[in-house]
Amino acid sequence: MQIPLLGLVDGNNFYASCERVFDPRVRGKPVIVLSNNDGCAIARSQEAKALGVRMGQPIHEVPNDIRKQCVIRSANFALYGDMSGRIVEVLRDLFPRVEVYSIDESFVSFEGVRDPIDLATEARRRILQWTGIPCCVGIGATKTLAKAGNKMAKGTPQGVVHVERAMLDAFSVEDVWGVGRKLTARLGAEGILTAGDLARADSETLRARYGVVLARTQMELNGQACADLEEVEPQRQELVVSRSFGREVTSLEDLSQAVATFAIRACEKLRARSLKANGVWLWLNTNPFKPGQPQYHPSRAFNLIRPTSDTREVLFVAQGLLKAMHKQGYAYKKAGVGLLDLVDSDVVQGDLFSPQDAPRASKSMEVMDSINQRFGRGTLGMASSGWKAKPAWGMRQENLSPAYTQRWDQLMRVR
């Protein structure tokens, strides 16, 4: 019985490509997308890479003459997430099974497909035509081989590569999925320089020296699948929403609004996954990069009487934790809210001494979510988050592109 092939579909320079879809003026120009608060480069177009801009490089370290040549954009994750969803819809229409691995990568199965190259080529064509995002596809018997094929495909005009064993001898071991820079140095000292070398290495010695993870990587390079597609996201044990502030926050009121905003977003994500939380975790951080300032990094958690996804209950606990942790005289740079010990929403352990109004609370949250999904996030909100007001702690996003696909007032106009 022939093992079905797997593929990895990856959007090329995904964030930068999303910025180009709706703004033709930046096509062909060096594009840099920055992290939260406009800090570091998290995506670069090929033109920006050619100018020497490194992944993760702080934007202030990019030479001024290089910066002037580049189009610099603040991260627009709402846009990128929407474009990612559109690509996944195309893949689900073409392939029998799809695993969404990250915002720009999806594994697909070629089970029952007669000509994998032809289908992969059609997927690239359709995604480019329907979304404007260029993609490459790697094909192999395992996820590791498909990942390697995708890397190889980026240097080809057709953008699709079906990995064969002979190709591994020209593929650097550093580019193998799961082999980092430090491990590459150790392997290189033993003469293992390519993926082919790693595939041929003595398996017992490899396991003894480097552990089971690299041993599994070797098996996958030899065509033995160690992981199948995960079409359903594994249930999380915790869910976290955190942000660095655009500027340091000192007042309890501003900090309270930030914590409320994070708690509300965490609960939205919780309900979207049909989960409930048994605990709430809150932490605050001052700026560790300013050691001359007073430092304070408190963290507290609270166990709930019963699991909940009700924003109001989580807000009540989070604000109580904040009041207990907050101290005057500190400039806070980051905060986060975590929801702990998650369970399915239909798994409810009752409590004899606590009121049970879960159906009513659940209905009110459903109404809020449905209105926000239909008319846009923030149509309905909680007053404690400051809601429609521009927050003093908001992220720095000086080069943010419009919400082309999420807000009516920012849709493109054809004249």
C-alpha cells in the first residue's frame, strides 16, 4: 500500500505580500513589516532581504540610507489573519485533508490524488488569482520532507518541488526542520553537513548523542512518517493574551483598561473554541531594558469556583488581582491575562453553594459575540476597557495600513 504524500503550502514573505495585495504602489519595492510597537523586522520582501535587512533586526539599527529605500509598515495582524483564512478556504476546496500549521503555512494531504504536482500547481495558481498571495509548495512522504521541499521550491520558477532522496545531498542540514544553528555546529563537527548526511547517519549513535527528537527527524528524512496531519487543533491547557504598551503606564486607571481589554479578548478566543476556564492568571512587567528604573514583575493566579467563559466573571477576577498587585511608583511596560485549566464548554462541574445562572450568562455572551462578528469587533464592548476611547497604553503603530477587509469605512474605493 502506497503511503499518501504530504505537502506544505507556504505564503511567500506572507506579511509583506499581504501589504502589497491592496496597495499596488509598493509592489516591486523593498517592504519591511515591523513587530508590535514598531520594534523589529518580522517580515521582509525579497527586495528588502537583498538590501541586507535581517529577520528580527530592530528598525533603528537599519542604516538610514537603507531605511529611506524601504516601505515600512506596522504589523496589521487582523488583515494577515483574514488573508490566511481565505487561503485555507481555497486549500480545503482542493485537498482532502488540511492542517493549518501557522498563519502562513498549511500541511495538505494528496491522498487519492493521481498527479500531486498538477494539483499543487493548480493550488498556487488559484491562491494567487483569488487572494493575490504568491505561494510555494513542497511535496514529500513526511512533514519534514514536505518542509524541505517548500524551501527548495522558493528558488524555482514553478514554485513546486517533490522531494526525492538524491536532493537531500544538496540541502544544508541547517535548513532541515527542527535543526537549529547550535545543533548544526555540533553536527558539522561530526561531518554531518547536509540533510543526506543526516539521513544516512547511524541511528543509534544519533539517538544517544542528540535525543529522540533528532532521531525522529532522521526517520522522517528517510520517508518514515512520525506525525500525521492534525486537522483539529489539540485542546489547549491555557490561553494567554498579552501586549507591550506603546508607552510606559503609571496610573492604575490606564493599567486597568489594558487588563480589561486583554481579558475581554481572551474570553472571545475561549468561546470561539467552545472552552471554559477554571482559573485566571495576571502578570505585570516594568521595562527590563531600563535597569536604572525601579523594577517590579508581579504575577498572581486565582482558581474559579466553577469553569466559565463569561467575560464579566473573568473581568471581575482580573481587576481584583490587579488591585492586589499594583504598586505606585512603577512604570509598567507590559501586562498579560491568562486563562488556565481549560475544559470543554459542555463539561461543567456544579457547586452546591454557588449560584447557577450559566444559561443566561451564556446567552448574553453569544449575543455579544454574534453582534461583534457581524458588525466588527468592538461594536459592543465593556466600559471597563475604555472601549471606544483611544487608550493611553495603546501600541505604537505609526505605519499601519488600512483594515481593507474588516472595516466598512476602510474599504478600497474605485474611482
